Amino acid sequence: QPKFVESGGGLVQTGGSLRLSCLASGFIFPNYRMNWYRMAPGKARELVATNTETGSVNYADSVKGRFTISRDNDKYTLYLQMNSLNPEDTAVYYCNTFSHSWGQGTLVIVSS
């Protein structure tokens, strides 16, 4: 059974940075494309960034140039470095590669 444990969220001022981590288990992590999602209050879940099993990355236009996704296959861990944060980035952030087994996410609040 896949499991994801996200961490690293918190309260930060506009312009600040945070680094999120996601520890995965229950599947062969290196073989899978991994995604970061976020869900802001009152909005649908949004795909933020993708890191494929071959190392290719893609970003939503809203975070391009500010966020960096990376992975450590030995540690079964996915990362999201977030810089130049603004209030529109406030959301619960999740990692996943499936449509099920969602973790609790990690809350990011950016104050203006």
C-alpha cells in the first residue's frame, strides 16, 4: 500500500522560502513519476510540479522560475524548494503518483 508523508510547511512572509519533503513507501519509488500538488482554500487540487523517473521536470506556469522539484531515489524522498513565495501560494501541499493513498499534506501559509 503506497504511503506519503509530507513535511516542511509553515508560515512564511511574502518573498520567503520553504523546502518541502515527501517520504514515500509501499512502492518502488525510483520507477515512478512523482508529482507535487496543492489545494488552496475553496479551490480544486492543482498539479504544481512533476519529476519523472528519468529526471525530467515540469512546472505549472504559476510557479515556474520560483519552485524546484527534485528527488533522492535512495531515500525514497521527493522535495520541493519554493522561493519568492507570495500569498497565492498558500495551500496544503501533497505529493503523489497515484489517484489514491493521499497523505495528510503539509500546510504552507504565506503572509502579505
